[in-house]
Amino acid sequence: MHYHQYYQTDVINGPGTRATLFVSGCEHQCRGCYNQSTWNPCSGHLFDEQMMQTIIDDLNDSRIKRRGLSLSGGDPLFPGNLSAILALVTRVKEQCPGKDIWLWTGYLLDELTAEQQAIVELVNVVVDGKFEQSLADPSLVFKGSSNQVIHYLR
């Protein structure tokens, strides 16, 4: 898996102070997407063990109280990202007690494969649905268009 950007401290992508990872790879290619540079699954930087450990360390850093991890992109549930995202969310759940995980995806919850569903079972909140430019509304919180749904899972 590749990623485009990692923000150690973010207050935009989810509630509270968070760590946010923007992954590469998206097959939805939504018209009006503000992250078109993330569509190519090979763009950006290689996501490796060192980057995963950086995220874990940041989430556990007591100097900056982070509420959790946000995963966006691209699309974290893009087929080429599934094994790395599963490993990451599993480690966050095991090694970062009390931290929540938010995930944005263009896929709909009721259309997920078993591999995608295994990841969703470990996250707290999923924002699903493709960005629809005709339904875009800058006043929406944590989503770009009114068709997208915020699912509070646990």
C-alpha cells in the first residue's frame, strides 16, 4: 500500500485531535474529488512497518492527547489497501487503548466484501458513499455530499 499524506496532528478529519492517514488508491474517481492525486494506488510513499509504528507511537504520545485515527484517501477499502489497513487497525485496537478509528470510503456498507467487512468490524465510525458533486455542501460536517452517511458503529 502507498499513502499520500500523514498528519500527526489533525483537527479537521473527525472529532477532537487526531492522527490522519490519506492512503493512495481509489477506483471510484468521483467527479469533483479534491484528492484526485490519491487515485493512483502507486502514488505517494510506501506504507511500511516504520510508518505503521510512527502512527502507533503518535497515538500513544501523552504530550498530545489524540482521540484517535482517521483513515481517508484515496480509499482505505480499495482492494490493494486491505491487508495493510487491516494490519493497521488491528494494531491500533490492540496497542492504543481508548482510541477510536474513523474511516471514509466510497463503498456502501451493504456492498462490502468479506475482506472489507473485516476492517469495518474494527473501526468505530464509517462515512460511506461516493462523493456526488451535485449534492456537495460545504456546511456538512465530516462529509462532502449529502448522500454520504456517517455510521456510528461502536
